[in-house]
Amino acid sequence: MTQNRIGLPPPPPVGTTALAPGTFAGTAVFVTGAGTGLGKAIASEFARLGAAIVIASRKPEHLAAGAEAIRALGAEVLTVACDIREPEQITAAFDAATERFGRPAVLVNNAAANFPVPAEDMSPNAWRTVVDITLNGAFFCSRELGRRHLAAGTPASIVNVGASYAWTGGPGFAHSAAAKAGLKNLTESLAVEWGPYGIQVNCLVPGLFPHEDMTADIQDNLERTHDKDACQPALRVGQRQELGWAATFLASPFARFISGHTLVVDGANWQRRSLTNPPVVTIRDQMNRGPFEA
Ligand code: HXC
Ligand code: NAP
């Protein structure tokens, strides 16, 4: 007889909150990329707790979808078209946010870029684009928030959304993995530099959280693993509210002494390695690419 495999229990349903109602009342929370997927889920949990939400991203359809989700929760929302690669657009977005709700006291650097590509096929511009959005964009947003709070002498909290290949490397995603490693490291530098000024900086790493907004490239990559639950030690993938709860906790008054930390929400999936991993399949073969041609 074998031991029962029950996996990690499911979380409470969407709509439940651990923090007290109104925890973020009167607080403007600036979330990049909150029109889709995990950013929308994170913004929704802040909204449930009374925050006014600022959504910054490029595409009007994403901004509209995010705004609709936040309004449906009865919270206030402002959308700002902003490409986080452009510092002056970030400044304008923070100006608009401040005019509407007051200075944002929480920044969630959630926006990122990613697509699978063998390193040898990656163009210089493909590398630059992913690093520019995922790492440089997060720094530019953090800098904007930090300078405003330093000047005003007010406290703030930054949550950077990372990825576990920051530690392991990410074959097939070399650009994103390097950028996320940079983001984790940036978290640690800024937490020390800005702690004396009341600014807390943490990183939040999602495990596998499939969602309908995932880009076609990422979806295709995941389709290679049909039974995703069975591949996780938890025997299930993440539910979006679980990430939102972690983000709201990190930015809440109950986590004020946590800074420079990276919190992984992945049911222990990234530690699942051994010296006898499955046989090596090259990234080219995984992606059905033929032999490399210069
Ligand atoms: C190879 C690619 C490519 C692909 C784009 N490029 N897609 N190269 N394979 N699939 C190259 C282009 O050819 C170009 O290089 C360069 O990248 C820039 O492409 P553009 O289309 O001009 O860029 P832009 O319009 O700025 O769009 C950025 C983008 C796009 C990253 C390419 O996909 C995007 O906007 N993504 C945002 C959403 C996203 O990526 N979400 C994923 C987050 S999930 P050349 O040399 O031709 O000029 C995540 C973790 C998931 O991060 C974890 C896994 C489970
Ligand atoms: P997603 O739905 O593709 O979201 C990415 C968001 O970033 C989009 O809303 C996009 O909005 C925004 N964005 C991209 N480029 C931008 C730019 N230049 N300026 C402003 N906004 C930009 O992906 P997701 O799955 O929700 O991922 C959210 C975060 O979680 C990312 O940091 C990702 O790396 C991380 N993550 C996700 C998973 C997962 O399983 N889903 C796992 C590990 C880590 P616009 O297109 O409107 O600009």
C-alpha cells in the first residue's frame, strides 16, 4: 500500500482576506502591468483592502480590463498609459497618480517581458528589450517613487515581482532569468539604501500561476507539460489570490520589519532538483528548432 498523496491544501476562495478591511484605505498603490494576469490579481487584493489603484502599462485594452476589474470591487482606479522603459513617461504617470490620489505609498513592479528563445538565436534587440522592461523599467519606477518619498520625508513600500530562475538560471529564457536575478539583487541594494528613509523593498517570486492572459509564446511553452499539477510538489499550481495576499502582506503594517527579502510563493517547486534529473533535452529540441545556422 502506498502513502496517500494529498498535496498542499487549496487556499481560501477569491474574495477572502487575511488583513483587516480598510488596511490600505487612503493609500494609492501603483501597479505596473496590472491590466492582465498576476498584476491584475495583485491589484485586486489591494483594492479589496481599500486601496486606490493606479494601473500603468502600454496597451489600452489591458488598461481597460484592469480598470473594469478594480471598479467591480468598488475601489477607485486610475489608468495611465506608460512604457516603463521610458523614465519621462514614468514621471508623468506618477504626476497623474499623485494629482488624483496623493503620492503613491506602494509600488508593485510587476510588469515584465519574456519569450522562450535559445540563447544562440536571440538577437541583441531581443535581449535588450527583455532586460529593459524587466530590470531597467523596475529600477526607473523605483527611482521615481524613492525620490518623491525622500523629498517628502514619507514612508513607502516597494514589491518587486521576480522569478525563481533568478537563482537557478533559466535555460531558454536567458534574458528574463538574468533580468530577474538583477531585480532580486536590486531589491537588496535599495532595501539597505532606502531603509533609513522609511522605504521598505521586497521581492515576491511566483511559482507557476497559469492564467488566460499569458502571451501565446509562454502558453505554447507551458503546453509541453499537460498535467501541470502533477509536476509540482504541492500537486497543484498557484491560485492568483495566493500571490495577491503575499503582496498585500509585504506592503502592510504587519511586515514593516521585513525588507530586502525575497518571498517565494511556489509550493517548493524550485527546490525540486536532484543529481538524477530527467535526461537532457536541448532547448532547440524542446522548441522543435533544427540545427543552428549562423
Ligand atoms: C525571439 C523575439 C520574440 C520571440 C520578440 N522578439 N518576440 N525574438 N522570439 N518570440 C524580438 C524581436 O524580434 C525584436 O528583436 C525584439 O525582440 C523586440 O521585439 P518587439 O516586438 O519590437 O518588442 P516590443 O513591441 O517592445 O514587445 C516586447 C515583447 C512582447 C517582450 C517582445 O512580447 C511584450 O510586449 N511582452 C509583454 C508581456 C510579456 O512578455 N509577458 C510575459 C511575462 S511572464 P529584433 O532583433 O527583431 O529587432 C514572465 C515569467 C513567466 O516573465 C514564467 C514562465 C512560466
Ligand atoms: P503578463 O500577463 O504577460 O503581464 C505582463 C504585464 O506587463 C502586462 O500587463 C503588460 O501590459 C506589462 N508590460 C509589459 N511590458 C511593459 C512595458 N514596457 N511598460 C509597461 N508595462 C509593460 O504576465 P504575468 O504572468 O501576469 O506576469 C506578471 C509578473 O509575474 C511578471 O513579472 C512575471 O515575470 C512574473 N511571473 C509570472 C509567472 C507566472 O506563472 N505567470 C511565473 C513567474 C514569474 P501592456 O502589454 O499593456 O504593456
